[in-house]
Amino acid sequence: MNKRVLKVAALVSIVTCGALRATTELRTPLSVVKDFGPFHYRLEPVNPDDCWSWDVFGALYQRRADKAFSNARKADGSQKFSTRDTVSLAEAFFGQETFTGIDAFAHIAGEACPVVVGNPFMSFAKISPVFHYTERGFVAGAHVEYDFGDCSNWYVGARAVLPFKNIRVDRDLSCNKLEEGLEDVMLQVLQRVDPEIEVPAGTTVTPVPGPGAPIVMNAGAAQEVNNPDGNIRSVYAYRLDFLTALRMPGTPKSVVKYTPANIEIAGIDVTKTIVQPNGAGTVAEAKTAHFVAQGNIGAAGSYEFALNYPRAATRHVYALRSTDGTLASVQGSIFNGTTGEVAIAQDVVNAGNVAFNGTGGNNGDRLAFQAGDYAPLAGNCDAQSELFIIPNSRGTGEVMPDGAAIGATIDYIIKSSLSSFNTSALGFLESKGIDLCHNQRVSGFGDLDTDLYLGYDFTECFYGEFAIGARWPTGKKMKDAGLVYYQPTGNNGHFELKAQGDLGWQPTHWAGLHVNASYSHVFSRTEKKAAAFKGATVKNIGPSIDAKVSYGYFVGHFDVTLFHPENCNLGLAVGYELYAKRKDKVTFATAMAKDLNGDLKPLDETILEKDTNAVSHKIRGEMFHRWNYCELFIGASRAFAGRSVLKETEAHVGIGIYF
């Protein structure tokens, strides 16, 4: 390659490598494309007496990523320039690592969480995509240059590069593991009950049925009698967002009703205690039990007695706090760690309250609902997913009556309605043309990059260049936003212009320094984008609509090349790359669109624009050796910090031919 040719490659790939650059662009510039071939300091011409020089190159490359750099923020909420903190590709693609289907729906502040009629899974089933990005391909390029002027200090040239890409986005988990099922949000088990009831001394016991002399329990320690209710009872734990998504039998009304005064579950006010708080002291409730003759307690038979309970002290149901929304995180509060028996139906002393926005307590705490306006909780889907509704007992082996009624109603709804539910949230989305379950692969030519440049040799060891370039949209485009993992092979149909400056200095025969900087503007073009509805908290999932997108980005390099002291055609180059992309400018073709429910809802472009101002810091290296008219080069790069871009590893090997 002519002394300038190697640097030619450096400009073209600025454009070619960013195939995802619209609202889903997460890749950094691909070195072998950006640099129009190898990136080391320019070599001496193979024909120094010829004003014309030609060269071509071809290279194989691969890059991969399974993490992305996060959109880190400082303590004051301002955005960091870059970070080494990483997130999953799901968070980079969708804005959240784990989400529910309704997170992509319009959600107006102050309103209840949206629902999908006929599919409660969309409201409660958390979806957690896990996948990785792989790209392989071949890059071919050509370059021509002409020297002119006094002493041939001036030169002008043109260069072009065209890649062929094979892009894959592959799931790391099977499809049935990508989302929650009923077993993740509900627990229904039979609990063994202690057959004995603790009866305070001095309690009057009356035989049932028929007449008989009342018996007064012995003074002193409390005594126990047998429980006639049996040894088994059914208990449950239901996640609140799951209950909110269920409908009452034969009506469109939710199982959970958030009123200005309380919360009702299955029509029952769960903010009430067993006894209305109308005074101090205790209240007696009759209890029939069977016990065997013990001392002077009496003969075997059925007896009725009254147990005293504190007023306003006992709830029918409690909320069990689960900070990550899983049953696993509260196993210790559900099961006895020693016996393994179910322990959730137990009375609680001095339980805390669920705040009106759904907060309160620590992981595993039992909390009581308080009378008041729970509208903030009705509109906070995430807070609902951190609360499990569990029944309570009175310490007598009995589930509270209203708690038992709630469990029976929900059990009926689940058993009678389960067959009418859609298979899953993923199944519902797929029926709407949104595919989160299958891998995406695309092969084809990328965009054609071309450059025209003018250079000047100030001295034998110092030069400067200025280039203008264009990227022509010859690559495959994304035509359906429902293919959420699909990545175009080029710039998704955008035309792009670039300006670049280069400086090179070789202070000694065994070392050369090279720096360049470029800015590219990607012109506006209509693309297919997933509709982003006002209030949605996840992006790139929704009906496919038209949107105009434009943006710009900067790329800068600083490279050092070390030559063999006795062979100027053999050496090693190491360098640093800074990539900084401006925020996308997105304009929807319409202000409103129909969501997946078929309802017309307002759109919000800022959801797609959010976190699209990306930064990447990359270190790279390359070895090269030229024999006469042929050069072999091999290199690699690694992103070590950034923001809102893939944490990529890239490698390439290529050959150049000089004429």
C-alpha cells in the first residue's frame, strides 16, 4: 500500500461499522472497516518513482458481545461521560433487564396499571431476555492515490470499502425460561395444623350438645384441648400484581379494587381487623372443641368455650414483602426452616403497614394494609409485584374467615379461567407480530463507504490530510419492528456525510505517531420503529409504525506504530479509539397509534431517544508484515469503558496487495 493507503482504511469504517445506530444502535465502529484496512502508520511506497499508486485489501473479521456499558449517572442524577459498569443486552435493547408486557403500553400518571383483556400474563409475568450478539464477515477495499506539486509533496486520493456481514442475535435460554409462569406468582399448599388449642385458665367450658354441668378450666398455666377442625387446612400466597390482573367471575372488574378508603380483594375489605376498633379490652368468641378427660377437666366429649381476643388486633390477610418479587426470596417467611412446614398462616404482633404507594417493611416482613387511599399503589405495577397476599390464623389453627373466603374465590377464578388464558405473555406478543422468543440472523452486504482526500507532506516525517466521505445505503434494512433482535447490515437506509482530519509524525525510523478525528452526520430517513406510548417504561416493543430518525457522531484515534529497527515493513501498532454519538432525533409520523389492545393512545418520541447518546473507549492492537507487494496484518480491539454501547471484542486478519 502507498504511504497513505493504510490510513485510507481508517476513515471508511467510521460509517460502516455502526449498523444499529438508530434508536437501537449499540455497536461501536468496526476497526477493519473504519480504517479502510490496517490502521498502522503509513508505509513507504513500493514504487517511489511512480506518481500513481494502487492497492486493494481483503480481511475476515469477527466481533462478539454479551454485555453492554450502562447509562451510568452521578449521585446528583447527571449522566456520567462513561463507565466500566455493565448491564445485560436486554437492558441495553429494551431499557430494562426484566419487564412485563404492559410496560410497553401507555401509562398515564395517576391511572391504574394497564391490562390486556383475556391475558393476565401480560400484566404480571416478568420477561427476562438473555442473549448475545455475534457478527462475522468479510471486508474488501480499494484505494488509488496521485502525487503532484513541487517535489510531489501534495497528493490526492480516493478509497472505498464494502463489507459482507453475517449477524446473529442468539438467546442464551430456552423460550419457556424467558418469562414467569403461575408457579412464580402463586403458592397453594395444605398446611398441617396443630390439633391442640391453647385455652386460658379460668375459661368456662359447656358440654355440647345437651345439658351438662359447666366446667371451669384449672387455675394456673394455660391448658390445651383437642381441635375438632382437623389437622389440615389450605393456605396460599398470591402476588398482588397477579391478583390485580385477574377478573372477578362474569365481570370485567379486577379481583383487587383500590378505593379512596381501602383495598378490597375478591370483594372483601382487607384493611379491617376481626373486631371493629370500637373500644379497648377484649372480645370473646365461642369455640367448640373435643377433649379427653384430664384430671378434673371432665369426661371425653364436645364442649363449647369462649376464647378472648384483643380488639382491633388481628387481620384476615397480610402482605408479605418480597423485594425482588420472587417466592424464593421469602421462602424463610413461608416455610419453617426447621420442619419445612408451611408457616405463612400465623398471627403477627405489631406488624408494620403497607404504605399507600406500596412501600414499607423489609424483605420477608408481614405487613398490614391500612385504611386510606391506595391509588398510588394501583398505578405502580412494580410495587404490586413486591407484595404477596397471605392468609392469617388466630393462633387456633383456623384461617381467618375472610382470608379463607378470598382464597376460595381466587382458587375458583384460576381453575375456571385458566383454560381461557392465552398461553403466555410471549405467546400474546408473538400473535401481534412481536417476536421475543426466536433468534435473529441476517446475512448480506453492508453499506458502501467512499472517501476523497487531499494530503500534504510538510517534511519527510510529518504530514497532514483532510477527507470528506459518504456512506451509501446499500445494506439490508429493518422492515419490521416486530423482529426486535433483527440488526440491519448497514446504516438502515440512511445516507451519511463525513469530514475528517489526519496528522502523522515519524520522529525516528522505528516509531510513528498518528492521530485523526472525524464527524459524521446521518441524514433523516423514515424507518420502521416500535411505537413508544406515553408513560411506557420499556422501548422497542410495540406495533410497527413510521418514524424519522437522524443523529451524528464523532470518532477519534491516537495510534503508535513501532517498526522493526532493521525492517521498516515489519511492526506492531497499538492505539486508542474514542467514539461519541449524539442523541437520536426521532419524529413519529403520527401523534397517536393503536396499541396491542387496539386502543388509540398518545405516542412519546423521547422514550426512543432516551439513552441514545453513546460513548465508547476502545484499545486496539495490530501486527503487520509486508513482503514486496504483499502485506499480511492481524489485529484485535476491546471496548473497556463506555455508555449505552456494547462491550465488544473484535478480531480481524487480512491481506493487502500493492501495485
